[in-house]
Amino acid sequence: MELYEVLKKAVTEVDKAVETKDSKVCLHLLRALPPLRRNASLSSAASLYKALFQKDPNWGQSDQEANLGANSAEAEVFIGLLICMVLTKEKLHEASQELAQSLLDKKVTRTAQPLVAKLYYYIALSQEKRGHLDEKAFMQYYRAACLKHDTFTQATLVNIILRAYLTTKRIRQAQEFAEKTGFPESAPYPEIARHQFYLGQINAFRLNYPEAQNRLVQAQRKAPENTAEGFRRTVQKLRVVVELLMGEIPSRKTLVGYKGLEAYAELVRAVRSGEIERYNHVLTQYQSTFHEDQNLSLVARLRHIVIKAGLRKINIAYSVISLHDIAGKLGLPIEDTEFVVAKAIRDGVIEATIDHEQKLLRSKPIEDVYRTIEPQQTLQKRIAFTMDLRNDAVRAMQFPQEKKTEDKTTEEEEIVISDVEDELEF
């Protein structure tokens, strides 16, 4: 009974939003759907379906009659969204897609744009779970949303199309689509977080690691703090790999704060140790995990980072060491060791010189870091981060609309009437 009572209140709020033409109410009501989904069962979803369409569904039996008083099409779409969520939870993806498609045919006002955008999300989710995501159809939906100036649906469809490209490893098409289409600035925070994550993926595959790290940080900031644990964990996994590819070692706090990052914690230890054998062992042991997270190709790029970390440790520990000993410590072929060390010196990884005649590596004395520009770059990075945070906070500020009082309206009417009388006398 509690489920139907809460739904009745939500339906009345949707009807009020239609009357006042306030789409923000529908956007806030979307946050009430996940708790309702947890309390709803398949039989209660069947009761709601029977109340909407006046017929029994073919995927379940209703337990009791549900009279919610849904008088508007927007309220029916809201109840239908809850049914789609329950069907997705029960893994009835075909029924969820059919229901969402039928709800799209209802004529709703612009107030219900957040609800319509969520319908497209569940259509895409159902198609993806069934093994085929038709991005061409969603491209047509996106064109129609642009013509209607529906920013909520535009943001959702852009993320759906980007995900379709990224899951099939079409990175170039995803980058071109992201560059040629503008993402709405007024989109809700969950869609902004998803978009930033997809842009982080694109930049990571395109070897633009600093930009990828920036996008992933933005995605974590925009994500909900108390919910969306799976999304925040996925973002953190990719961020750990990107930071390792940049030559940085993630802090232990970033790994301890999330569950299910054991494979990435072992990967960080292998990279920090600079041992190729340990890295290869981690790669083979957790290959299925990295493949499931779609990070296997990025993790495979870490081999040269492990070699660089090992060379740094050797450069600090030894003033002079033979190339044969370096090959033994790093697990490299003896014939390739000299070329690998020479490339590390050219890239600025280590400060040393190679004695080609005696096959030795002579390290140079380590300079003070405060004599370099590294502290200035770190400070500039922190300043840019705080300025972005301040600008986002300013954009997020919302003020209530000014409502004219009766006194002001009467004064304005008197002024207009007096002006007309003056013009007539003239």
C-alpha cells in the first residue's frame, strides 16, 4: 500500500507541474524512482500496467487493483517509467523496450521532457542487454530532439550514441561525433557525468592522457555522492590506468575508498616495482577483469611505463651499472636493452649517459626539484582546478523567478492608462 500511496502523491505533483509548466519538478521526481523500484515487485508492476492500458500484461499477473488517478499523459509516462525500471530489474528487456516505445507515442507537453529522455535511456539499455544497440535509430531521435530544442533528450541521446561507438571500439567515429555535436550546458548532472566519462575514454584511447584525466575528474565531481557506486567505481578504474600511463602513481586513498579494485591495486604495485615479470603476471591473472572493464588495451600499454619505473629506481640506486645487469633486473632481452635505455634518456626519464664501448650506464647527479619548473606546473594545475570548480558553482546557482505583486500590477496598469489619456489629449 505504501508504494501506491507514494505514487499517488508523485502523480499529483506531475499534474501540478503540467499546470505550472515547470519541467524542474519532473526532473526532481526522477530521483524518487530508484527507491520506488526497490520496493516494487513484478506483480505490482503488472497492476500498474493494467491500470494504465486496461489489460493484463503477458509477463506477469497483477496482485491488486491500482487506482492512481493518472489524468494526464505525463503522469502515465511517469508510471510507465517505473514499470520499465522494474522490468529491467527482472531482466525482461524485450518487454521493457516495447513498453518504452509505446509510451513515446503519447503526446506530452514540454514539461515532461526529462521523463521522455529517460524513456530513450531504457530503450537503449534494453537493446544493449539484448546484444544490439541501433545507433542509427537514435541518430534520428537526436535530429528530432534538436528540432524540438529538447535539451534533456539531446543530452541523453548524445551519451547513448557515444556509448554505442565506444562499446564497439569505434573511437574515431566517437571523437568526430563528440566534436561536431554540442552537448547542452543545461543538461542534468548525471548526463554531464556520463558525457565527461565518455570523453575521458575517447582521449585515453587517443593517447591524450592529461585531457582524459581532467575529464575523469570532472565526471567524479558531477556524479552523485551517495548513489551511483558502480559508475564512480568504473570512472576510478579508468582514472587509475590513465594516471599510470601518465607516469604518476595513484595514492592509496583512491584505491581504498572503492570496492572491487583489487586487480588495479595489484597493477599499481607492479608498475611501482618496475618489474616486467610481475606486471606480466598481473596482466595474465586479471585479463578477464580488464577485458570486462574495457581497459585491457590501455593496460597493455603500461609495459613501457613499468620499464621506465624500473630504470628510475636503477638510476637512483646505482651510479654505474652494466647494461647486462639492467637486462637481468628488468627482464629485458640483452640485445634490446641498450636501445630501451637510450630511448629513456632521450625522453628525459633518467639523467644518465651510456658508455657504448664498456656497455655501462653512468648516472648523473640528481638535481633539486625546486630548481625545475615542476612546482610551477603543479601550482598552475591546482589553480585551474579551483577556477573550474568556482565557475561550475556559479553556473549552478539558481534564483527563484520574480513574481509581480498585485500592487505592482495595478500601478503599471495606472501608468499605462494615464499615458494613453495623455496621448488622447495631445
